[in-house]
Amino acid sequence: MLKLLLVFLGGGLGSMGRYGIGQLIAHWTPKDLEPPQSTHWLNMYPLATLMVNLIGCAIIGGAWAWVISRGNGQQSPAMLFLIVGILGGFTTFSSFGWETLELIQNQRPGAAAVYVVASLLFGLLGVFGGYTIGSAAFSTGATT
């Protein structure tokens, strides 16, 4: 029961973080420009989801390095709360899939392709970078 509570509490915190970042990005992103100007480039992609996924991937790499450095296993309270809970609630891969589908349905296959490639490429780089930095910071001695 404690494990479920840790995941539940962490997931709530992660979801609130995701929502907060989405609100900040929406606030900072310029609104559509008046014709004859085109839509601002920041409105062309689901930027909030992209940013959350990239941040989440980088943090999960560092968090995993931290969990390993402490000798904690897959079911440790730290792992369940931080990685499964907080980061599981924070990252939005399901939104990624849905938004990619929306781009395709709106006849924007090029934007969909850029979004998929950018999410995967920079997300993987974030995980490797976060893990490398975390491994160095927490002296795990692990390699990527």
C-alpha cells in the first residue's frame, strides 16, 4: 500500500508540474499575428509537451543515476516516488502521440515529422546527458 501511495503522491506532483510548465509556455508564447502576417513559429508545434518531455528525459537520466548510486532497487521508495511517480506524471508521451496524430490530421505531416524527430532525438540525448552528469555527480562509476 505504501508503494501505491508513493506513486500516487509523486504522480500528482509531476502532473501539477507539467500543467504549470504548459501554462507558463502558453503565457510566454506570442498569440497568432494578424493577417497578412503568418502564425508565429512558436505556435506551429506543441511546444509545451516538447519542453516537458525534454526536461523530463534529462531529469530521469540524472534521477536514475542517483537511485543507482544509493544502491536502491527497482522497487525502492525513492525510485517509486521520483521516477515512477513524479517523472511518470510529469512526462507526456501519450500527449506526444495524440498531438502528432493531430498534426497529421490537420494536414501538417512535415510539422509532425519535425516534432517526432525532435522529441525522440533530443529526449534521448537528454536521458544520456542527464545520466552522464548524474553518474559523475553521484560517483556511480557507471558508463553510458
